[in-house]
Amino acid sequence: MSVSDIIGLAVAVLAFLSLVAAVFATRYARDSARAARAAVAPLTEMADRLSESVVALKDLEQSTKKLVGDQADLLTMTQRMRVEDRLTHELAQFERVIAGVQRMWEGWRRKQDSLPDAYLREARAELRAALAPVPPEQLPECRSLAEQMITDALGNQLAAADREIRQSVHEVHRELDGLMRSR
């Protein structure tokens, strides 16, 4: 055998091995293509499910935002109701004080007409009772009137207490009006 025959035989063997490798590569490529095709359907289905999940999450986010907004509105309304309740309660307390001051005015007039001062003392006790639930820092003139001795200066004290309580009522009404306008 000559060198050219050996080279020819080697080329033939290499060609055969290349052909075998090509067959195996073709089978591998075919199997890979089948596996890829088989993987496409589940991946497409997964993408569809993920898209549905994204839509559901967006809907959940919108409903959560609406719920948070509703709760904020409810909280604001509750706070306003608490302020309105406090102001209404304060007005009711001030109404009792006004009645006590008016009763003291009546008692003062009776005393000026030389009638006994028992009515005035009773009115002072009612004013003290009306002032009891009012915080101590409020209505100092009215508190002073409730502790005032029955003297000639009582008329001036009555006028000062009357102005003070009417001003306090006016301020509460102004707060209530502001609260109503802010709705």
C-alpha cells in the first residue's frame, strides 16, 4: 500500500466519522428542536397566566387605593364629628352658664328692688353648678362672679361675666361655622 492509498483510506475514514458525527448532530438538533417546541407551549401558558396575575394585581392595587381613600375620608369625617360633638357639648355647657348668669341678673334686680337676696344666693349656687364641668381656665369672669360676695360691685361683675360668656358662645359658633364650611 502506498502512501496515497493510506491517505485516501484516512480521508475516507475521516469522511465516514464526519458523516457519523453529522448524523449524531442532526439527531441532537432534532431532539433539541422537539424539546424546545415542547417547552414553548408551557412557557406561553405561563406567560398568559403571568399576564392574568399582573392584571389581577393591578385590580387589587386599584381596589386597595380606593379602600385607603375611603378610610381616609371616613377618618376625616369621624374627626370632624368628634370636633362637632365637642363644640356642641361646650355650647350646652355655656348655655347652662348663660342661664345661671341671667338668673343672677334677675336676683340682682330683685335685690335692687329691696327684696331678700335668697333668690340671688340660689342663682349663684346654680351658676357654680353650671361652671363645674367647664375647664377651670375657661370663663374666669363667670367663675369670679360665682364666688363674688353680694355687694354693690356685683352689677359690674355681672356685666363682665355676661360679656365673657356671650363672647365664648360666639367663638364656639364661629368654630362650628368654620367646620361646616370646610365640608
